[in-house]
Amino acid sequence: MIKVIEETVNYLKGKDFEKPEIGIILGTGLGQLVEDIDIISEVSYNHIPNFPTATVEFHEGKLIYGKIADKTVVVMQGRFHVYEGYSLQDVTYPVRIMEKLGIHTLLVSNAAGAINLDFKKGELMLIEDHINLQGSSPLAFKGVELLGERFTDMSAPYDAEINSTLKTIAKANNIKLHEGVYASVVGPQLETRAEYRMLKLIGADAVGMSTVPEIIVANHLKLKVAAVSVLTDECDPENLEPVDIKDIIASAEKAEPHLVKIFHQLIETL
């Protein structure tokens, strides 16, 4: 994998992806942050050697390099999921590439369903911990120890200082920012009533189909990490109604300006 990573990194350096400071992963329906970037270079995933290709219709599939608030950033506009048929190593490959390019901090966003019924659709949740329900680990492969510590500590996977800054920014802007535990499942099907009850019992406040693999690899690489969920639906098993994915996307887009604002102001402080 080291040679494969080097090939990808060298290609991107040839496209002017030079020493980004911050990596950003934009989740489902969350693309407005790109409008805040002074773009220097961008490449479609299908042009990048060894990169997976986004197959979900509402994921753009571009890697973007530029500046936000005078900080150099590399942004994934569209991410990869296990439910697309990718391995966890494929899903997290871009994180390894961003780290080799030079990032020290990774910011992640996603769309998620609210398990905690005190949280409402259209609000944001700062992830303070997570539960991996994807059935495996992105570190479970031969030779992982050549890329970082095999037995990666996960006692505090999300950076406390960055989380504190995000809370301060949200408060100053009158943006409701809950804190909670994010459960990551495989998908792509949404959960049953019984599954929502189980998730609540094990301590989840929100559920989605991404993020945790990337967070694990970011910790493996000793990056600082923060992640925010946009809550797109309320998962009440006693009053469960069918969910249309188009409604989820619409909810994410409606709430996204708040996410863009706190991420932008956070980047100014990093």
C-alpha cells in the first residue's frame, strides 16, 4: 500500500496539491462549503490514480485544493461508503492520502438520523464519541503496522480543544449544537423500529452510514479530528413514518449554512 499511496500523492502534487493544512470530508447533501473555498486546483476522483470513484448520485466526486480564511485545505466533495461495495480500506484511502499531503487536522461532516428525540431535524450534533457497527475495522489488514500503530488508542478519538472551540463558535452565532454519540451502520437500508430501539439502548444519539472508518484511520495517523452531524430526520420507533431519501437531502441542504458557518470560523482559529 505504501507504493500505491506514493503514486497517488505524487499525482496530486503534480496538480498543485501542495502541503494542505486541513482536510475536510463533506457528507451527503453537504456541498455548500465549497463556495467558501478560493480554489487553486480540483480533480475528479476518477482521474486520481488508485482512488475509489463515488457511485452515489448526490455525491460530486471531486478532490478540491484551495484556501479558506488563509488556511490551505483539501476537501473531499463526496465520500465513499461500504454500502457502495467498497472495502473499509477503500473508504479510508483518501484520509491516508490527505495525511501524506500534509494535513494536521481532519474535519468531517455527515447527514444522520436523530435517535435522541430531544434532537430535532435540521439541528446539528457535535460528535463527542462513536459506536462502530460496520462489522470490521479499516485497520484490519496485513501490514497496517507499516502505516501506524496497529493497536490504535480510541479513548478520545475527537479533539477536545477543537470541540470546545466549535461549541463556543456555535453559541456566539446562536446556532444550536448538540453533543452526542454517533453510531455508524453499513446501510444502505434505513433502520427498523427494533433497530432504532436497540441503538437508543446502547447509547447512540444519532445514526448514519459513514464517518467512523475515517475517524479510526485519522487517529491511526495521529491527526486531530472533529466531526459534526446534520440531523435530517427524527427516528422515533413509536411513530415511525417512511423516509424519502430526497427529504433527507433537502433537510441537509437546509441546515447546511449553519454547518458552513461554524466550520469556516473554526478554520480561522486552527
